[in-house]
Amino acid sequence: MPRIEPLSPPYPASVDQALRRWMPPDVPHEPLALFRVLHRHPELASRMFSLGAGLLGHGLLPAVDREIVIARVTARAGCAYEWGVHAATLAQRAGLSQEQLRATTETGTAGSTAWSPRHAALLDAADELHDTARLSQSAWDALRVHYDDAQLLELLVLIGWYRTISCLANGLLLEEEAWATPFPTR
């Protein structure tokens, strides 16, 4: 049971309209529990929407790179909720294989054959920031080969954003969405 109960339909008109903005059109399920909890504080939800939607819909990073980072950050934070939502939807659309998704949950996989050098650099950066909240010069240099300044800034924000989302979902004890990809057991 989540610590704060998600809103349930019928929603007030303003909440219904806001929740529809958070979800892609024609989705066959209710808005995410995370969004329905956030709308218990509509002003906060509105502020969070701007950054989240901007990173997902208007970012400079290739979709596959973005989803690798999201999967790794949420996996390292132990956030089965957010990992499963992305694994079931955006990660697959971006072209991640089941093997790659599973590999994002295993530490020390950056050098694995599942990853190109570019993607290994992303995983290493996400791991370093998770472990130390810093990025070594060697990790930065590995990223710099593949990304420009604007993309690197976005990458750092993306990592921090999904760490925040992981803390939120984990802190609320959100149960995985019924349709989400189950988090691999170790």
C-alpha cells in the first residue's frame, strides 16, 4: 500500500485535464499512480511536469541513450516502479532489447558486449554519479567523445531527475504498475 493514496476517478475537471497531459494519447490504462499521487499537490505536479516532459519529449539525447540512462539510474536506485514503466514502454520503443534492459540492472555491465562504447560511457557515468555524486575526468572524457556541451548538460540533469523520481516512488512505496515490465530478480 502506498504511503499516499493515488487519486481515483472520477477526477475533478482540472485534475483530469492535467493527468491527460502527462499520458500519451490513446493509452489503454489509467494515468500512472505516480502522477495521481503528485496531483494531491497540483502546483508541485505542474512544476515537475515541465522538466519531465521536456526531458522525454524535447531532449537532445537520442531516445535510446536517454532510456539506457533512465533504466540504469532507476535500477541502481532500486526503483522497480519507474524501471518497469520505462522498460514496458519508452525503452522498447527506443530500441532496447530485453537483454540490454536486464543488463541495466546488473552492476559492472558497462564493459559487457551488450553495449557500444558510447552506451558503456553512459552507464559508467550514471554509476559514478550514483556512487559518489561526482564524475571523474576519465568518465567525462569518455562522454565528451560522443556528446556536445548541451547534450552533456542534459545528461547530468536527466541522471539527477530520475534519481529524484526514484526517491519519490521508493519513498511513497509505490507498487509496480500491473502492465509494467517486472524488475528482474537477482
